Amino acid sequence: MRPVVTLLTDFGLDDTFVGQMKGVMLGLCPSLQLVDLTHSVPPQSVVTGAVHLRWAWCWFPEGTIHIAVVDPGVGSDRRAIAFRFRGHIFIGPDNGLLALLLGEQEPDQVVELSTNGGGISNTFHGRDVFAVAAGRIAAGDSLLDLGHEVPATSLIRLEIPEPVVGRNSIEGEILLIDHYGNAMTNIRSSMTPDPIIRWNVQCGEFQVERISSTYADVQTGQPLALVSSMNTLEIAVRDGSAAARYDLTCGMQVRLTLPNAETMSKEATT
Amino acid sequence: MRPVVTLLTDFGLDDTFVGQMKGVMLGLCPSLQLVDLTHSVPPQSVVTGAVHLRWAWCWFPEGTIHIAVVDPGVGSDRRAIAFRFRGHIFIGPDNGLLALLLGEQEPDQVVELSTNGGGISNTFHGRDVFAVAAGRIAAGDSLLDLGHEVPATSLIRLEIPEPVVGRNSIEGEILLIDHYGNAMTNIRSSMTPDPIIRWNVQCGEFQVERISSTYADVQTGQPLALVSSMNTLEIAVRDGSAAARYDLTCGMQVRLTLPNAETMSKEATT
Amino acid sequence: MRPVVTLLTDFGLDDTFVGQMKGVMLGLCPSLQLVDLTHSVPPQSVVTGAVHLRWAWCWFPEGTIHIAVVDPGVGSDRRAIAFRFRGHIFIGPDNGLLALLLGEQEPDQVVELSTNGGGISNTFHGRDVFAVAAGRIAAGDSLLDLGHEVPATSLIRLEIPEPVVGRNSIEGEILLIDHYGNAMTNIRSSMTPDPIIRWNVQCGEFQVERISSTYADVQTGQPLALVSSMNTLEIAVRDGSAAARYDLTCGMQVRLTLPNAETMSKEATT
């Protein structure tokens, strides 16, 4: 049995902070399978970390333990929490970083972790609280061995805007720019009525008249919109950076509209 | 038994793409030993990825599974492949990324992987095709369980220029600039006749009159040429960056010549 | 049994050097648990690497093997060494990189590793000497199987300045700037007499009149000094970068002083 632990932080890779967390966990459970999700969340950017975690956790097997630490409130009275959801365990600060992945659902069990005690620093709960909790869970402890249960409704939730879905338009925004300069939006493929391909997509100077099914549908250097591997609308340039070309940034509005002709023919048939 | 899987991509480490691949593999084979080769291949740079893989795979034990994903053609009709070579398994797109390491040889068995089917995105075959294939191989499947056999001769090959070896000169080029600013060339140590130390090396503004055996043969800040740990000619500056000092870039011509005196004495004795 | 091996280098993550080391180790000991401490030590910066290692190793369980490679003297007559200290094994070049963590103590056993022999390059002892040594130790070899014993007093030691502790002042310096722009100093919390909170801290343009217990003690954007998770004095800006704001760099003097009033009241009561 090799419990999987994933780590997502804003610690970067230049220091040994992530390594220290892993050392603590391996001291508690030597058989761990450790996987880095990313440590490049912009410092203190809870929303970016939450979006990354929301899109990544579900690709891991049931029983996986996920630690996430983007924690500007470390040492304050913000709570340290752990919860179980769909057979996975999530551990981190109670600042919305973890709770975003719940969507409109609630976790099965939530505990508040103790942040007092010998050897707990005021500045590095990633190592002294969250890694200890993950190591103990991996070694067989239950959530209730780690702290006292608190109501699921008490979790801090981030307020991330949901797209506005109208009859002939959808207005969303850019959540993340990825390594290639592709812009990931909050518009999920399930929001766009069939046929998905007939929508105009516009974001700042970016504009296309249909949704493609893959990068190779357009020529090198051409813009396109497509459904990403996270099932969200993605704005891209084939073999290039859409973010650089069109000055795209997180939070920019993205607008899908049905062109007039399409609208009319659709209206006629409904 | 802990099968080793290496990963080489152009995904970077800022997103969770690599983590998602690892999650999929661990769901199929929990005992994996996962090793990152690099995820910093410049976006879409198949040649750079191929050179990195060619120099790295052979340091792993027999039975290792290598996934490489630099895949500008994802979603097009480019094939997804896996092959066995010298007891290792290689998995990735059929665009030359893997085949470069074969040199003039052929793999033992090649299969084309299916890229249709439930849950396969059009944009992320790294996770949906290649990671699944690696996880299944690690869990005990054979290559033929993953797809249908295709001729080894059908593999796409990159055309990387070979050095031109003359009687008194060798002309090659820079393949990679490493983290230190050292330039790695395509001139292999086996190409230079004995005695290796008597050659002039010239590349742009860089020039030295002999080949050193190690960095410490010259003073700090001095240029040198030496045989790298990949057994190729390397251009360096001790404790400095040759690339920055001499404006070296990939593709620049590197010229080795026998100085006149040496040439004559050698000609006299042959 | 899964021996833990940590790696700390200045190799960066753009090349496959770290991966090659891991491949060699896994060939010798397939059950390894591999953990990266950091590979972002500035090229050839032995002191920075030594400080990172000194603060990180102790978080790993007894029996851990630590490889550190910041090695400007590779290929020269600098020795390759391995030693045991407090139940951990340390492997690397004998240039002070490892010895700093010993403080004023001596290791239990030191051996010099052979750097001659088939397949050992002159430029990459990380792979050809140190990874081989770590893999063999992990697989069960003893230190004496790897080389001949040498006196502990023969280890090269770095000369890192110690703080000057006076009656009413402490003068230290910045050792590291971390990912957030926090400055880590060489002033340990044990050096400051009780009560720690009454000291003035000054470093260049940075100045605060007390030592805080955590980041949240001040408002966002405000400067503070606190005891870091490494139990050293740290200079920070809440939710910001102290290094950027105050132009802090490694080596800058940091001065703690007791303000006059405090000094007098303390003197009166002692």
C-alpha cells in the first residue's frame, strides 16, 4: 500500500520548503508516493491555487491526500482544516483554497487541525501542521485523530464569478493563463447549447467565429477557441501564445454570442 | 517490483499538466517510480526534446518506460506510438521526438496507440493517451495490448545534420545550450582522431587551440573546449557562461581543425 | 525498506542532469524514495548551497542519504567525500558544501570516494561518482565499501561569518533571500536575550522597533522582523517582498540593538 500525497503551494522551487515538507511526511510514512502538482502559484494568490487544484485533483486515484498551501494568513486566527470529499482527503488553510473544488457540494467530514503545540512555527504551517497531518493520515490515522469536527457550512468559500448564461450569449472570464499562453476560461462546455461549433468568441482583441475541435483545425499562428482538456472554453493561438498576441490577462471578460442568422434559424426550429 | 517511468515534456511546471499525467498513471499502477527528465523543453520544440531524451534515457535501468510529449500536432492525424528498444519502452507522438534516439538502428517492436475513445481529449494526449499507455504497460500489459503493430520503417525521423568529417577538419553544430551556458555540439568524441588534444576549436568569436580534459585545466573566466559527460564536444567558459560571453545559439557552426604543423607531422608518419 | 535520497544541486531543471543521476541510482537500488531539495542554487555558489542544505537535512528521517553537488572544482584534485553525521549520510565534493551543516561538530566517519575508474567523466561527478555512491549505500554498502577513511579534521570548511553578539547589540548578515523576498539572516533566535520582542532591527533602509511573532502581526505591506521557521531572524514585508522594497541582498549587515530605555531598565534589574 503506497498512499499518494500531492502538493500544491506558492513556495517556488528555489528554496527547500517543499523538500522540508516531504522530509516530515516521509518520517511519518516512509512508503509515500509524493507528487508535485505545482509550486509556482503566484505568491499569496489563493484564487489561482484554488483553480489549479480544482482542475487537477480528480485525476488521482481514490484515497489520494492533497495538501495545498497558499497561506497569507499563516500565524493569524485563520483555521487549519482537513476534509474528505469523494474518497479523497484535502488538507490546508481554511481560506477558500480547498473549498473551491467542492463547487456547490459539501464535503463528507471536516476537521479543524490544531496549530498550537511543541515545534509548530508561526510562519510555516505547510511543514509543521499540514505535512504532519498528511503523514499521519497516510500512516493510518483518521481525520478525527487530527482535530475536532466542525460544520461543513463553516468553510470559507471563495467568490469566483460564474458565467452569465443568456439565451443567445454567455459572458465569462479568464481564470488562468497556462504555460503556452493559452487562456482558460470559466465557461464550461456543458454551458453551451448544441451545436457548440456555431458560436462567436470574443475577448479583447481576440475574435473567432466558431469553436474548433483541436489546435490542428487552424494554421500555425492562427487564433482559435476550443474546449480544453479541463472541459472549459480555451482561447489559443496554434503553435503560439494567445496571451502575448492579444494581451490576455486573468479576469478579462470572454463573450460568446450566437450570430444573427444562427439565432434566427435556431429560434425558428424551437 | 517498481517500474520506473520517466517524463519529458514542454509543459513547464507552472500548471498541473504533469501532475495530472502522474495521477492517471498512479491510478493504473500505484507502485510506479516516477522521474522527471525535464519539462522545460521550449514549447513545440521537438528537436530540443529529442536531443535531451537521446542523451538521458540510457542512464536508466532496463525495463524503464519513457514518456515524451512535445506534440504540436496533437489532435491532428499524427500517430501516437510506443516502441521497445534495448529493453526500454518509449511512448509519445510519432513526430521524431522518440525516434532520434534510435540513431541508425530500428526498434524491436512498434505499435500505434488508439487516440479515439471515451474520455480522450483532443488537446492533451499526454494525459489521455500516453499516460494511460505507460500506466498499463507498468501494470503488466504488453505493447500489443495497447495498439496494433506497425512497421519500424514507418516511424517519422528528424533530420538532424551529422557533422562533416574531413581529413584535417570536422564541421558540426551546437545542439543545446545547457543551464550553465555550456554549448553541447553534435561532434562525438569518437569522431576526432587521436590525439584529441591537438585540435583547434572555433565557433563564432569563440576560439581555443586545444581540447582540455576538464574545466579545471584553465583559469576561472577562460574559454575551453572539452569532451562532455555525453561524450560530445562541449564549448565552455570556466565558472562562467560561454553562451552569454560569445553569443552562442543552437545551430551555430562549430569547426575543428588540425593546425598546419600537426597536420604535416601526422601526414609524414602515416 | 525504502531508503530516502535527497538531491541538492546547481544543475537547474532545464537539462536532464538531475534525471540522469536518478536513473543511475535507480539502477543500483530500485526501491529508492527520491526527494529534490532544490536544483536552483546559483551556478557554482557553494555557500548558498551549503546554507540551504544546513537548514533542510534535519527534517528528514534518520538513515536519509543526502547528495549535494555544487562543484566548480569537478575534475580538479578536490576530493569527493561521504560522511555519516547523526545517523544521516552526506555525499558530495569536499569544498565546504556539506561541512557547513556540522557547525562546530565533527562527523562520525568520513571516507574519500575514488574518482578514477571506467566510465567516470571529468565533468559530471554528480552522476558518475556521487549518484553511484548514494545508490550503493542505499543498496546496502557501507561507507568503507566506497572509499578509504580520512580524518574528519581534513574536511574543507567554509568560513561563514558568525554574528557578533555584544551586551546591547547583535551584528549579523543576510544569508539567503527566499522565494517571497524574505531575508534570512545568520542571527539565531537563541542569541537574543529575553524578551526577544524589545529589540530594534535595522538593515539598510529597513527598520522596525520590535520583533513580531508572525506575519499577521502587521498590516499588509508593512515591514516586520520575526523568528523564521529555521529559528533565525527573518526580515519581511507582509504579503510583499522585503528584498525588492529595501534592496536587500546576501551579505548585507543586519543590526539588532536594545533601545536606551530598555537597556537601562534591564541594567537596573540585573
